[in-house]
Amino acid sequence: MNKSLTQSNDAAVVTGSLAVTGVGTLTLNNVGPALVVGDRFQLFNKPVVNGSGLTLSPAPATGWYWQNNFAVDGSVSVVNTLVATNPTNIVSTVSGSQFTLAWPADHLGWRL
Amino acid sequence: MNFRWSFWRPLFSLRPIIAVAARLSASNFVSGFTAAYVSNGGAVIDTTNIDVTISQPLLNGGTGGLTKLGSAALTLSGTNSYGGPTLVSDGTLSVSGSVGLSAVTVSGGTLAGKGSFNGAVTINTNGNLILGGLDPVNTGTLTINSNLNLAGNISPN
């Protein structure tokens, strides 16, 4: 991947079904400018069924991670905190006139 | 393996075994013809020890497909329409042109490409997929006009 190019990364366009059926590794090599948190690379043109099963390696920088968005939109992105992707429960409480929603800290970053 | 080679002369048939020896070079490996028909027996191309590029189209001459053997790379840069399955068990099959309706299975070795496939592509557990071909500098896009099943490893090059 190289952010300085018009097409920043190698990619695949698949018109049929697109699925991960094993536990392979996706190797990501940056040969361009230094990555920053928030960089996103579209490797596939569509969501990848079971795409979260791919292991992403190596880390983009010390203390940073690749966020696996394959099952969502076929992309990966650079983050400095991993967001858990497993389902969790949202806890609601009511105190007087105040309604509070809470969820585990490792799920911060989810979008509803 | 059955190939019918298409020259300026009318088509004729022969049964060569394509085993790439060290004395051959990639540049003259498949010179002297403009296209080849892959017949019912299929084509087996063993690229042990040397990388090979076939720019001529491999055409549909029956039910045969293409089996890639050997640790070196085979590059298909033409417009290929053979109909049988494509099997990769070792080395690298790089497609910069196109492969027709052939279903591609990588059981070992690597499939690399910025070309297009009209058949389903399956990367088994011991197989690898390199998106965008073997060019380490420029990016590219692999197009699969069918299904892609990934059980092996992947890397953008």
C-alpha cells in the first residue's frame, strides 16, 4: 500500500460471492508515506463474509493496530485502540429523570 | 496434455510435454505461434527453475484445463478462454491478462494477478492470493467476475 499513489493499494473486485472459509493471514506492507491513525484501505469492493476471521499482520506501527472492517465494507483501517467486534449487551439504568446507557470499554467506537 | 497450436498454417495437433528445463529461457519458451488450443487432456506446465510468460492466448479446444506445477512463476498475459479447471499446486501463477470460465483452485503455491477471471476462484488452506500481481511498486486490481472463496493467506503486493 502506498498513499502517494492514485490507487493507494492493491485490491480485488468480486462480482459474485466473497467469503473467508478458513483462518488465513492477510499481510499488509506499507511501501509509501508513514501511516496515520484513520488511514483506510479498500482491499475488496464489498463486504467479505466471515472476513473478521482473517488475521492482519504486521502491525502498522508500534502500539497501533489494523482494524478489520472486511465484514462491514471490505476495508482495513489504522487505529490506536482495538475495538472488540463481538456482540455485547448495552446496560440501561434510570435514575430519577436520567436515562443512562453503558457498554464495555473495549466496545467504544461502535456505531449504531 | 493435448495442445493444438495455431500458426499461420492450418491448425494441427501434437502432444508436447511442457517441462521447463534450465536450458530454456522465458523469452523463447513459447515463441513461434500465435495461439494454442487446450484440448480434452488439458495442459500441464511445469515451471521448475525458471519463470515463464505466455502471452499467446490459450484457447478452448475441448474440456481440458491448465495445471501449474513447479516452484517458479508462470505468467499468463493473454486473453485465455480454455474451459477446463485451472489448478495451482506449486509456485506462482500470475495473470495479467484474463482467464475465461475456468474455475481456478489454488491448493498450494500462489495465485497473483491484476487481470480478470470469469470463473470462480478458490484459495485453499495451503494456497496464497496476491492481489494486484507481482509488481512491487505499482498497485493493481484483480477482477473476479464470479465467486471468491478464501481459506488461505492473502497479501496485497
